[in-house]
Amino acid sequence: MTCMTRSNELKAEDPPVPPSLPLPYAGAVAAMATKHDKTVLVGPALTEALGLAVIEAVVDTDVLGTFTGEIARVGSPLKTAVAKARMGMVAAGLTLGIASEGTIGPSRAMPFLRAARELVVLVDDERGIVVAETEVGYDLVAIGVDVRAGEDMTVHLERGEFPEHALVVRPATGGSTPVCKAIRDLDTLHRAIELCCDASDNGRARVETDLRAHLCPSRRPVIARAARRLAKRIATACPDCSSPGFGIVRFEIGVPCDWCGRDTEMVREHVLGCVACRAEVVERVALGAADPGQCAWCNP
């Protein structure tokens, strides 16, 4: 089938409603590559919405990068997640793979907030497609402090919701080792701080939240929401070729200000696209002008 690219603009009151697919993966099995207990977060959404069974593939995903930095993530989050999925597919001998990849950092919209951006992907080698969805969470619990041995940690531990959220301890300066991970009790924490203070050039240890998904409860709901978004996208058919995975591929910004007419940073359009062909549909999301409160010129 030849798929034609669509560029027709739709009115906001008449948004595109691509057809839903009748459980496109009913009865199929996918391998979930993880070593951080993510299968229970991702699998249920895909099973419920798609009829897709998700089994855990035992692979060392840390070879593609670690949160603590001993192994740097070389590729983008999407490339890393696809590589993880393929590792699981090879290990399980399946043509379907699932994986998740997280990025922790300042929020794009509110740089003073630390955000968890979670990506979940489906790799389907039979159809030759990759479907991905993301979710951002702003309720991440994460601390990072430099302390001396014997220093009172009460305030820091309360803010970091310890021991529910585990900790990592390393030297504050100088050498990169030792790195003590998965700390969830005070005795282990104090020993790790003493060890890392001795190894540090300035006699301090760096105490941080262990951000791995199985040890950071505030990340886990974000991964589950990303999985639900992925399931919904997979169940949406391309209006041209009927492939699973039709959804938003980019945003167009630039709604003009109602006072000065200059473009604001507000989203003007959603561009929905297919993962298998070049079909696109533009959905207008903003009709009329933007509130001057959103304008960098009128409300600097």
C-alpha cells in the first residue's frame, strides 16, 4: 500500500480521531529488558490495553549506562531504550521487545525543578516499527549533599525520604571510588560516609539519592504512566496504512500575543505521525491569540 503524507490542517473543534486497532498484539509475547524491577510497572498496561503478554528478560542493561556514572550512556534515551529492548529480544528469542529509559534533570519549563523524564518503547521486528512514548514527573524525591563523617544527617534524610528512597555515597572530590550504592539503613550509611570521606581530597562524602527505579519509589509512578501512554498509542492505527503507533511526533509553537502580535512559546499545533509510513496530520490546538501573560514581551 502506498502511504501519502497528509498536511491538511484540522480545526480544533474537529480533531483527528484515528481508528483504534482491535487488540493488535492479542496473544503475542514481548520481552522486557530490565534489572530494576520495571516489568511490574510496564507490563500490566500493555496486557490490559493490547492483550500483549510481557515477560522479563534477564540481561545486564547497565552495560548501556548507569545513573551513578561508572558507565556513561553514549546514545540518546531513545537509542538506549531500543538497544535495551533488542538485548531482551535476543535473550528471550522473541521478535517483540519492551524497554524503559529514564533521564533525571532540570525541568525544561521550570529549571528550578528536578524532573524525571521516562521513555518506554516497543520494538516490533516483524512489522519493522519502533513505538515510543514519554511521561514527565515533577514529584521526584532526590537529594545531593556533601557531608563529613559524624555530621548530623537528620534533615537530609527526612528530605530524601530515607530509607524508602535508597542512597548512594561516594567521595566528594578527588577519586571516583569507592561508590557505595543501595544504602537503606543507618549503619551502612555511616560506614559508607566514613569510607568515602577517607578517600576524598577534601574529607567530605557526597550523599545522593539512588535513582535506579527499584530503589527510587517516586520514579515508579512516572514509568507506569508512560507505559499507559504507550499502550494507548500502540492501539491507535495510522489512517493511511493502519500500522499501530500513530501519535504526536512533534509540536509547533508560536501562538501570537493578543496585545503585541509577537509569537509566544505556546503550542500552536500538534503534528501526529505514523511510525511505519510518512503520513502526518496537523491538529490545531490554539485558536485565536495568546493571553499577554504568556508573552515574553508584554510580561517579561
